[in-house]
Amino acid sequence: MDIVEINLADYRKSGAGANGESFDCISDNSVMLKLYNKEYPKDSILWELEVARKVYGLGIPSPEPGELVTDGERIGIRFRRIAGKRSFSRMIADEPERCDEFSREFARFCLRLHSTECPEGSFPDAKPQFQSLLDADVYLDADQKRQASAFLQSIPDSPTALHGDMHIGNVISTLPFGAPLSLPHNLYFIDLGYFARGCPYLDLGMMRCICVTSDDEFRKKEIHIDAAMGVKVWASFVDEYFGGRLSVEEADDLIIPYQALKCFLVEYNLNGCLPPNYERLVKSVEWSRYL
């Protein structure tokens, strides 16, 4: 695949995440750039571009992807810029008194995604992905791995669209600061590198990881809120997503084994390490309860 050379002086930094930085083009306000960290694998970047094109082609709300670029040191992807966008994490941090209404809108948008079916072969199936991650895990003993694998294989196959890294930092909105939700605005999914087909509870597992289980430093850096606000976001999300049918405690009990599976993805991304909070959760799951 061709890579276009760019001059980073033509771009203005607009944000940063775990895997790289984002920039707005100074001369063309319809273009933004996602530039990955130097150590981020090129194959993963190529895969994310391919997935972004497929997701956009399915009509799932997401920024239109452009070409692969490099500034001479790092590789990135240009996208059509969404003017006036803010992530839901930034919205909640900026307007904490609106945490409940923003969390509920986020939940409704996720439900829209989870009502979408992906054609067979269009995206990877989640279960084989997680089996390979589980096989490589270094935290569970042999019996725990056997039970975790049995739980994973018991999850029904599904064509449901999964974001793969679903949390409030990975959905953006064009709603202006202070504006009511009744004002026309658009929402978009971003960071689509783990998009897949499978059980939507896997997406909820990632949401709970980020909002509830992450340590304060990571939560502040990645989604700009503290632990108390993370708990509030999760509670409002759960109530809206399940239509009031489950309490937070019931939702936690349902989602925790799926969250533990998501922890194996975190372990993979951290080269065989897990944050202490995640390690404790993985080791505490009573897998046999869910079989």
C-alpha cells in the first residue's frame, strides 16, 4: 500500500491517546490526521485502515478514512475531519452535571451498533480472537484457563457488530458545549482497530474495564474523569442499555466474565502485563458459576 509523505508542520495537534496523537490540517479544515506512536506495529495500522473502510462502507457512523501517510518517522491515517467534535469522555468531563444524560445517549448509540449485523467473513469473529489471547495469558493457572475457555466457547456465535474497544472516549459528538440534546447533532465511532462480530457483552466488558476497574491515573489520562464519575457513567449506561431491567449489581455479575476476557486483550497490548486492578479481577472470576 502506498504511503503519502506529509510535513507535520502543516498540522496542529488536537489530542492524544494510548496509541498515538491526532492533528487537524491547518490548510484544509476537512482533514484530520491520526499519527501512531513509533513502536506501534505497521500491520496493525494497515489493519485499522482496512477495518475503518469496511465499517464506513457498512454505513456505521464513523469518520470517512483516507490514505496512509508518514511524517518520515511515524505512520498515520488521514480521515475526514468532524468539525466541532468532542468525545463523550470530554463532554462528561467538561459538563459533569450532565453525566447522566450524556451516558444515556452514549448507551443508545451503542445499542444502535449492537442492532447491526455484519455479513459473514466481513470482520473477524470475536471468539477465536479471545481464545488465542487466553491461550497466551500468564496469570491464570491451567484449571482456570480450562474453565475460562469453556465459558468462552459457551458464548453463542453472533453476527452482531462489535466495536471492540467500546468506551466513552471512542465515540465523538458534534453537540456544542452547553447545547441541549434536542439540538440536531451527529455521533461517530472512532478507533475501530478491534471491530469484530460476536456477543455484545464483550463490548460492555471493555466499557466496565475503562469506567470502573481502571486505576485513577489511566482513567484520568484516557477518559478525563475520576473514579466516582466512572461509577456514575457505568450506572447510567447500564440502566439505559438494559432498559431498567437490571440493577448495576446484576449487570456487574452478568458482565464480569466478559470483562475478564477483555483483560486478556489488555494483557496482549501491554506485552504480557496487566495493571494490578485488572489482574485481581481476572484471578477472582469464578468461571464455573457461568457454565
